[in-house]
Amino acid sequence: MSEPIRVLFVCTGNSARSILAEALLRHVGGERFEAASAGTHPSGVHPLATRVLDEAGISSDGLRSKPIEAFVATSFDYVITLCDDARAICPVFPGADQSLHWGYGDPAAVEGSDEERLEAFRRVFTHIGERVRQFALIAGRNSRAGVA
């Protein structure tokens, strides 16, 4: 088997969007991908992020909020920012073959009832899930074809 495609997902708090993306790519991509996530200002994994993963039957084992500095010396095939703030702070990541930006609103910032907040997490989870599935298909195909 060839080397896995290494992907880092970055957002501000590494509490929701990047955590969801990391878990989704691990789930969808399996051994073809090595997924990680980090935050420019990590704030801990949000309990509603864990809840939506559990609802979807996706493991949240080993997910934790990490600072972007922990990955500066690491090479990645792709670095994907998930919010505009993270993109502004690290528009070019050292060691990344390709940098992408997928902008999503922060579900942790949504105010309202518990159900409204949970729905915001579910909505972002669904959107990121669609994007991760497309990405895994295309990146996997490009990798097999030798395209960076």
C-alpha cells in the first residue's frame, strides 16, 4: 500500500469544524488518509461536536484540541482551513503541498436553545461531510494517478 495522504484541518478553536472534518475523513477515507486537526487558538473539543459524531456512528476516540504550532514541522499533502480567521492567520502553511479553504460558520458561536445549537452542529456536520466525501474521492484518485 502507498503512503497515506496527509491532511491537516485548521480552524480557530479546533473545537468543532476541524474536529468534525478530521473525524469524517478518518471515517470516510480509512487507511488511505492520515487526518489531523488544529486550531489557531485551541479551546477544547465542544461536547456538541462529539454528540453529532456519536449520532452518526463515527468514532470520536482520540480527538482533542491541539495548537497549530504542534504541526509546523510536519509535512502535509493538504492543509485545509475551515474558517476565514484561520485562513488569514495561516494562508500558507510550511510543509503543505496544497492549501485549500472551505469556509463554514462556527456552530459553537450559535446562540439559542439547546436544540437550535445542536441543529447548527448537525448542519455544519452535514455540509463538511459532503465536502470531505468529495475531497476523499478526488484526492484519492489524484494520488493513484500520481497527481499532486
